[in-house]
Amino acid sequence: MNPEKRRALTDFYREEFLRHLHHLESHGVVSAANREAVNRAYHSFLVDLDGVCWRAGFPEVAETLLQNFDTLTRLSELDPRRGH
């Protein structure tokens, strides 16, 4: 995959993970009590994502992570973009 496509894919996954994080915040899962830990984990995740995005299996890894996030948030069930 060329660098431009790889960057676009990375940006897509970054935005999707951020949507899931915002969903968790809006439902009280992320609160003042755990915000610092969540921010540290999210920052670490973004740094790791930048490094992993250049590996051959990145699309599969990112898709698996996104599916795991969706299992937690069920955001895809609420997403109007996925409607019929």
C-alpha cells in the first residue's frame, strides 16, 4: 500500500477510535475519576498506531481493534450511516 493510502487509512481508524471514545464519555464510562488514565491510554494508543500503521498487517490489526471497541460501545448499532 502506498504511503498516501496508508496515511488515509490510519486517519480513518484514528477518527473511528475517537468516535468510540466520545461515545464512552457521553455515556459516563469516561468520567472525571478515570479521565487521566483514559487520556494516557489514548495518547499511548495514538503513538502506537502511528508506528503500527507501516506494518504489513496493519489493516487487519486496526480492523480487529475497531471491532473490539465496537463490541464495547455498540456504536455501529446506533450509527445512522449504517442504516438501510
